[in-house]
Amino acid sequence: MPGHADRDFERQLKGEGLLTAQVFYFLPDYPSIIQEFVWQDYDEAPDYPVLFKFLDHWRREIEAAIHSVRIAHDRRLGPRELRPVGNEFTLQ
């Protein structure tokens, strides 16, 4: 059974990168205080379908009004970075 790290590696191979989103929001009981929620998942730039699905869920299900969202996205590994190795040498 593959682990969580295996699924993340597969997503990176497909071109997805780690997305960090800072969601700044107001709670209904404290409308003058901006609070922060940090969320991470793998997503694909520039459309960010996973992020927008998360934000749509937030708007439908959570009673906190979003003020703003700041994102950071890093695609460290992708299909173009992998190349086959022709030879392997082992030294003992």
C-alpha cells in the first residue's frame, strides 16, 4: 500500500507543486479582528483548481468572511527535471 509521501511524489511528477495559502478572514462575532488560517496542498499553477475548490468550500460551509488570500507556490520537481541515467557505478 503506497504511503502519503508516494502520492505526493506522484503529484509532483505530474507537474503539481506545493501551494501554501494564507487565508485572512473575519468571524461574525468579531468583525473588527482579522484572523489567519494557513493551508497547504499540492496544486497546479496557474489555474490552481485545488485552491479554488477549497475556497468555494470555505464560502459555502464556513461562517467566516474571507478578507484576502496570499499564496506561495513551489514546483520543485516535474517531468522535465527527470532524465534517465545511462550507467551506474558502485564503489566498495
